[in-house]
Amino acid sequence: MEYSAEKLHEEKVFKDPVHRYVHVRDRAIWDLIGTKEFQRLRRIKQLGTTYLTFHGAEHSRFNHSLGVYEIVRRIVDNVFAGRPEWHEEERLLSLCAALLHDLGHGPFSHSFEKVFDLDHESFTRMIILGDTEVNAVLTRVAEDFPKKVAEVIAKTYSDKLVVSLISSQIDADRMDYLQRDAFFTGVSYGHFDMERILRVMRPTDDQVVFKHSGMHAVEDYIMSRYQMYWQVYFHPVTRSSEVILTKILHRAKYLYEQNYSFKHKPHHFYSLFEENVTVEDYLKLDEAVFLYYFQIWQEEEDSILKDLSCRFLNRNLFKYVEFDPAKEYKKLARLSVLFEKAGIDPEYYLVVDSSSDLPYDFYRPGEEEERLPIHLLSKNGELRELSRESDIVDAISGKRRTDHKLYFPADFIEKGRGDSAITEIAALLEL
Ligand code: NI
């Protein structure tokens, strides 16, 4: 039998707290899950440093990837199967792309990508197309299959219906992470009726659309995105931990460039510092490796690297105040001078962080390139964009609410009381 059509003798199931069970019948899917590149995702947390704010948020990208696969499997097997707009030969491709869509995520990806100027999407592509176990499995399906999977994930694949299953304003990726992140953080937002949404999904030639009668379930999904966005993803404490993590990596890179002699050579980071990371180096990086070095750096000579590493591991985070960069730039410049005077390096200890830098959004029809807006299908076959039909969605869509915060170590300022620069800092920060 052709490998692409090969089924397991018995269905395998993974117990999943969000979808109850994840079902695997296809041999190729089972083999992909067993590759070392996919198993690596167990060692990368889905929400990065969020566990320092919501202690339950320890779930991995492995969990999430299986969840996205399961949602797509339910759509193609239970909703789309037999409909003329759906091309059955795209089934395995859709499942593989769903499973592998986050394969290239690095440890604490958000901060990591920012510091080293990398992007996980290009690593996903390189892992799929490179000399890897994942590539070997995909090539068994067909010679050009790895390329097709990479194209679906990169949103360049010719069948846009398949692309919209994995990336659109309401795709399997988002439906999984919203529910999963809500479950593991324990917040009461983020829940919506996915079963209902799946039931009203319809395939068209170029996208997934939703029967008009399912509008309220879709509204609920948008609201849950909105709530999760502000309550979880943009949480100021999580941002504080990300600021510290980013600064640890900056400092380590800087020291390496200064030929600083580390007590214990950070080999795993060399190619990152030198900006010539290969796929092979990249796959050796996971959060266990990062945390191992942070542990070691707590005993480094360099006081900044040492302090920041201690802060991260022991959750002694920076405090913050609201900050308006347009109006308060003079205050920031003054604070910077005062930090220098007080012997606190502002480069590492006085940080403006903006929520618009974060990779989440709720709903912006048409504004976000590459992501199709949500379309409702009325009885007469007409398609209408969601925010034109729903007052609730219209009220929250398209409004970009950026918020800026200024992060700093309040404990340093507390300890320095009495010093004239510190006194002025405390006054400016209203401490
Ligand atoms: Ni994802």
C-alpha cells in the first residue's frame, strides 16, 4: 500500500485535557510525532515566561501542535468530507501542516527571536526541507510533499482553502491555543463553543466560511480572543519577565563580543552570538538548555548577567509604571542620566516595553495582511464580513490599543534611598 494511504492497525489516542482525545489513524502522522524534531516541542513552552504570572501555564508546544492537528482532523473528516468544494487529496497535507506549523519555535521564542533577529517561520521551513527526520517521513509520502507542507505553513500554497484551515482569523491554530491557554492559566475567559463553530464551517474554493446561523458562536470566539489578549497575553507581569529574559540574552551576547571569559563556556549560544545558526545548532536549543545557563550565570563575575539571571530564576521581577513615550520622553532621558549616576546601567534596568510588539491581536478585518477576515454565509449564498453583521465584533475590531510601560528594578531604588540621584528617581517614578 502507498505510504500516504497507510493506516495504523489500531487507532492511537492521546488523552488531551482540552479536546479529550487526539485520534491518530494515519501512519505518516504517527511517524511524524515520533521524530526527534517534533519531540523537541515538548521542551518548549507554549506561553514562554507566562508561567511566572499564571503558574499553571506550563503546557508545551507539543500539546498545542497535537491539538491543532486534532481540530483540523475533525474538520476534514467530520465536516468537509464528501463536500464537492473539498479535495480529499489535500487531507493528509492539511493534517501534516497542522501538526508541524510550530515546528521551528525556539526556546522562549518571543524574546529569543527579538534578541537574535531570527524568525521561527523560517526555521519551520528549514526543518521541513532540511536533512531531518521530519523531512524523511514527508518525503516517503511523495518527493514534493515536504515542499507542499512548507508552502501551506508559509501561506503560499495554491489551494487557499487548505491555507485558511491553518492560518486565517479563525483557524485551527487559534482555536486550539485560546482554549488551551485558558485551560492551563485557569482564567475564565477564552472558552467558546468550538463544536458549534466546527458544525457551521463550510468549505469554499478559497476559504473556510461560516453559516450565518453560527454567528453568535463566532462572536463568542472573537470575544474570547479579546479577553485573552488583555488578561493573559499582554499581562504586565509576563512582560516584565520577558524584559528580563531579553536583557539576559543581550548581556550574554555583549559579553561574548567583548571576549569576556565565562566561567563555563556557553557553547550552545556561540552560533547565535555569531549570527550563523544552522538548523542543526537550532535543534539543540530548548528551554532546558536556556535555564541551565541561567542557573550557571547566577555565579558569573559579571554583576549584570549574574543579577538578571538570579532575578529570572527566582522571579524577582521588575516593577512598572504606565508610560507615554510621546509625552514623557524628557522624563525618560532624565531618568536615564540619574540611573547612570546611581550606578544602575539604564541599558539593562530601565526598559520601555510596548504591547504592540507582541504577536497577538483580536480582530482587525482587512488590516492584518495575509490573514483573511471572517466571512458569514447567508441563506442566499452571499458572503458578508463578520464585523458588518455583528455589532459586538464591530465594537471591538480595528481598534489598536497600544500600551507602553516603563520597567525598572524597584528593589535597587529601595536599597539606594538616601542617595540624591535615587531620591530624584523615586520622585519621578512616584515611588
Ligand atoms: Ni500555533
